[in-house]
Amino acid sequence: MIPLFIIAIAVFIYICYVLLKPEKF
């Protein structure tokens, strides 16, 4: 099983990436 905190971190990083590079969304 994949721990929920790993999923939360992955989603958080993805959101930050989108906010930093909205042109590549």
C-alpha cells in the first residue's frame, strides 16, 4: 500500500509546480 502522506506530498509538489510554471499546464 502507498501511505497517504506520500500521495499528499506528491499532490502538493505537483500543485506548486503548476503554480510556478502555469505556461506548461
